[in-house]
Amino acid sequence: MSEIGYIAAFLIGLLGSTHCIGMCGGIVGALTLGLPGTVRQSAWKLLPYLLTYNMGRLLSYTFAGLLIGILTESVGNIFQIGSFPVGGFVGGMFMVALGIYIAGWWQTMAPLERLGSHLWRLIEPFGRRLMPVKTLPHAFSLGLLWGWLPCGLVYSTLAWSATSGDAMKSALLMFSFGVGTLPMLLAMGGLAEKLQRFTRNKKTRYLAGILLILFGAMILTKAFSGGHNHSVQHDMPHNGLQQLHDHSEM
């Protein structure tokens, strides 16, 4: 996973944060209801809680990336069939699907969200026990659970990260994605409205979608050309041995 992959993950989080506001904006409100009114009404007093929620959320994303990276490492060449890099193909397809999703042309991530809802049913009761939030450790614990909320954007990025074939790279990719979601979820008041207008603008969404689709196409091209180059390199030792054999017969 090159540096451009981490940048792409950040952009997915940033440009997909409209989806985050729709799904998570209400959650932020619910999590802060238990705080004293003096805290809720002061941006500076509320900020530590928002930061703590999101620290827990980013840690969950990073841990999920690490976990799935370890899993894919342990199964060996699951993303390689012969000379064809399946991982690159899957990663490219996910990037194209994400581009379509962020552009708003088709809900390509809906099936993943339905699958994730089963996991959330198991986790949600633990979150209820931590409500209402009164301390920063409570906020951090709820942030950890919040990171497992069924979200197609998160799950699709996680599936893409699995194709890296490296646990640390997978974890860093998910962390980069999480950092991209921070501006919208930390913004308050007028700044949040401005960010929402920017990310909800059709031109912004279309441009972001097209960029991600192009990036996906680049990954797919690299996957197919990589598979071809691998096969060529695989043939070279055989040709060299054949030439050595012919030379010895002369």
C-alpha cells in the first residue's frame, strides 16, 4: 500500500463525511445528553468529550484494520491466484464502488451495512450500560463501540484494507480513513454548516466520486499489468536455463 493509498483513504473519510453526519450526528447528540448543561453549552468544555469519543472511534477503526490484516496474512496467498493479484483487483473494484457511492449515483454499500447490523445488535447493549456519559473514560468507551456502528463506508474501506496483505498497512489505512472523518464530526456551529454545504454540493460529490473511480481504475490497471509482468518474470529463469543447456550441448 503506497502513500497514495493512505491519501485516498483520508479522502474517502473526508468526502464521505456527509454520510457520517447523517448517521452519526444524532449519536453525538445522544452521547452528550448526559453531560451537564454548562458543558454542552460551551464549545471549549464540550471539545474534550468530542475528542475522546473520536479517539475511541479511530482506535476501533485501526484495530479492525490490524485484525483483518493479521487474518489475511495468516491465510497466505489468498489474494494471489497464480500470477493474477486478486488483492489489487478487489481493491480497485472497491474504490470504484466507493466512488459511485460517494457521488450518490447508487447505494453500492447498502448490502455491507445490512451485514454489519447483525454485529451491531451484539454490541449495542454494552453501549446502553455506559449511558449517560458523565466522564471522559465513559466517552472513550462509547467511542470504541461507536467505531463498530454498521456503516457501508467503514466496512468497504475495511474490506479494501484487507487487500494490502500487511497488518500494519491495513491498520494505517483505516486510521487514515478515520482521520478524514474528523473535521466534520468535530465541527460545531457555523463551521459544521459550511462543511456540510461543501460536502453535500453535487459538484463536490461528483468530483470526489470521479476521482475515486479513476483511482480505482488505476489500481485495476496496475493489477492486470502486474499479473502480466509477473508471468513474464516467471518465464525468464526457464528461458535462461534453456539457453545454458543449449550452450553446454555446443
